[in-house]
Amino acid sequence: MSLGDLPTWLPGWCVDQLGDEPVGVLFEVRSISAVFGLRLAGGRDVVVKVREDDGRAASCVVAQARLAERGFPCPLPLTPAVGVGALAVHAEESRPGGELLCGDSQDVAVSCAAVFARLMAELADVTVAPPLPNPRWARWDHADAGLWPAIEFLDERDQNAVPAYVVDTADRARKRLLAADLPCVLGHADFEAQNLRWRDGQVWVVHDWDSLAWQPEAALVGAACGAFASATPPTLAPIESSAVFLAAYQDFRGRRFTAEEQEIAWAASLWPAVHNARWEALHGDPPVACDAVRAQSAERLRRANA
């Protein structure tokens, strides 16, 4: 990608917000948001993140800044979330390097649980407006009609393509989650292997702070215990590794979950997977998450008392 391919407003935004214009494009990644790695005229490398302004970004950037200022391994935001038309834009320091921690073994589960416990402990002291609505793949708590949160580009596809066992699993897991009466906390709702980098056995950086959510701790931990091993395409960790993640998280936090929290964690472990399975089915993608849901849903639902 060249400078000429950048959004026309972005060079001026960099001058206004960062005091310098971009002279090179290091990378571009587009998914839910657009992420640009830029080299500024003064030699500094920065990352600019652009996404639809749905009201979440300001809280996410403030929370990320608080953790970075305390030494948590995440990029330090260099600007607040700034409105640009219908977009929310912010810049953060570039923190390249590190390696993926691949695999879904129980040892990997413990390492990831340690990072998630530290992350959740740090966020417990951060006060921001809840970043609602929650990310779409974690939005089991939506108030839309029907089972799934309203996502237009998915809803307009033929829903008959979604396997019945995926729909049934989603329905049972969601009903169990909605039946809980637990306080909400701030947490990372996209704790996947692809969003972490490691050096010499230690976490180097945690990315994707746009994905903070406001849900019960047990639900956030449960989602993480199912997703921690996911890269591309996402799937479910083995049940035994999820169980080790849950136990290790509680050890690191120094608090045992109640019976209800255990059940909520197991129910929440399924929701990102059924979202991904629905996505696969609607797009005709290989059934990676679908197969994992088919293989694991009965036992996870049993542990969820769902």
C-alpha cells in the first residue's frame, strides 16, 4: 500500500493529532476495523485504527491507556478516540515483534490464563463508561428480536444454511447466560492467540483493545477459555484445556468461582464458537468451528447446566 492509497483525510489527521505527516505505509490490515502502520516524517512509527463509531471506542482507548501507563504489555494510545464523520479514529505506539504462542495444550492454557488473570485484575481498577454494545461475536446479551444479535450482512443471508445443532447450542447457551444474575465487569472479549505476541516465554504484547466488553467476569473468562488457542480460522480449544484455563485463572486471581459462575463460564465458552460456526455456514467456509461445536457442545452444555 502506498501513501496515495490512504484515506484522503488521514494525512491531515496525523498532522493535527500527532504533529507530523506520514511518509510511509508499513502495513494495512482490514477486518472489522482498518489498521494502518505509518512512518511519520520525524521517523516515528505509529499505528492508526479506524472503525465505525458505535459509541464504544472512547472507553476502550481510555482503558487501554490506563493499562499501558501501569506497565501492562499493550500499545500506549497516543491520542483519544477522535470522531471523523461516522468513524472513530485513534493512534497508538507501534509495538512490533514477538511470536505467536501456538497450540491448545494444557501448558499453553496455563500461560494464557496467567495473562488473562493479570489483564482482568488491572481492568478491575479502571473506571470508564461501559463499552456497549458489546462486540458482535460476544453479544449474547443483546436485546434484538430472535436468537442472534442483529448483524445486517449476516441476517440477509439464507439462515437455513446454519446447521440445526449450531442453532440449538446457541439457544441453550444463551438461555443459561441470560438466566444468571451476576455483576458486569470490564474485560477483553477477543482473547485469541492471534491477538497476543510472546518473547522468551513471556507475553510481549496484547492487541485488539477495541474488543473490550461489559459482562460478568465468569462469562468473559469462559469465552477466553474457549478461544485462547484460536488463530485463523478460529475454533474451540479442547475441553480439557478449557478446564485447565478456568482452574488456572481462579488460582492466579486467588478466588474460586461459585457453582453458578462455573456454569456461566462453560456456557460462555460456546458463544463465540457458535457465532463463528454461523459465519462459516453462511459464507460456505470450511466447517472448522462447526465441527468443533458438533464435537464439544454436549459436554460443554452439560457443564453449563444448560
